[in-house]
Amino acid sequence: MTKSILLATALFLGTFGTAALAQTAPLSASLVPGSDSADFNIRCWDKEGKLVWGVYERPGISDFNVARNIVLAPLGNGRIALHFVHGFTSANQPGTYLPAADERCEATKK
């Protein structure tokens, strides 16, 4: 069974092994639970439900197949930055994504 973690905007509310993020930003950076020891996918959708960005398996070769060490960092004004490492088969390249205020993101344990 996979473990989903919503990255809506940024305060962890733990429930049954998943963590959802509320509308207010955390006071300090927060590691997505489990992302330090397992591979994750990250997907972000716009308000219409269209996939706009992600780190997930896709056909062909891509450095955006797996993510680890996913950190939510507050930027102020309720905004967050997603910091992570990513790669093709192992996560070893640093990356950052700045979701739009109206995006909904989800990190799923592989």
C-alpha cells in the first residue's frame, strides 16, 4: 500500500500515517515523513485538476523519476518551497519547486 502526503500549503497534521498540510505555512522547514529513507513521487495539480509538475516514473530516461529528502520551507505570506533530491533510479541531484498558491501537491511513497 502506498502512503500519500498532501502538500497543499504547509502545516503537518498527522493522521493514520499520512500528513496533510493546512493553509498556513510552518514556522520552520519540515521534512516529509519517510522521505529520508524511501523513494517518493511528487505530483502537483492546478485548480482545474491539470497535472502541472512532478517527480514520478515516466517513459524514457528522466532525472525526475524518484524524490527523497522532501523539505517544505516557509517563504512567508503562506507560500512554501519544496526542496528535495531527485534522480533516475536513485535520488542524488538537488532540486527546488515553488508551487503556485492555488496548486495542490501530493508526495506518494513508492
